Amino acid sequence: MTGEIRAGACEVCMAVCIHAMRDERVVKVADANWVEIRNCRACGAYWDMQPGSYPVVITFEEALKRAPGLEDWIDCSTVSSRPNGRLG
Ligand SMILES: [Zn+2]
């Protein structure tokens, strides 16, 4: 693998998803058995982290296929990531 920027991705999410950096602009939007989807708020890219394999950039449609209910998860993620997120 080279260090090139992937199609549909930017430096921010490349750093987070491939080089394990931390950046609040890249959020986990789905997390279930064998599936972890991340969304980059900087460029809008979706990532399938593929545990045991190599992270890949996917489309939103692809993300929905891999993680049914993704939109719900996005909503949950948005709420829980707020410092003063209300519960119930
Ligand atoms: Zn990005």
C-alpha cells in the first residue's frame, strides 16, 4: 500500500482511519459485530474499517448495506457525542 490519498477521502480521515490518529471530525457512525463504519465530517467520506483487513472508503449506499439502520446509529452518535447530550 502507498501513502496516496484515496479517492473520495481527505487527509483528515486518511490520518484517522489508516494511521490511527485522532480527530473529532471523524466519527464512528456504526459499530456492530464485524462492522465499523466511520464518517468524516471534513469531506463526507464513509469508511468501512474492516476488522482484520484494510480500511476502505465506501459510499453512503454501501455503508447502509453493510450496516442496516446506519441512519439511526448516526443519530445516536450525534446525540451521544455532545458534551451535554441529554438522555431520554
Ligand atoms: Zn475526510
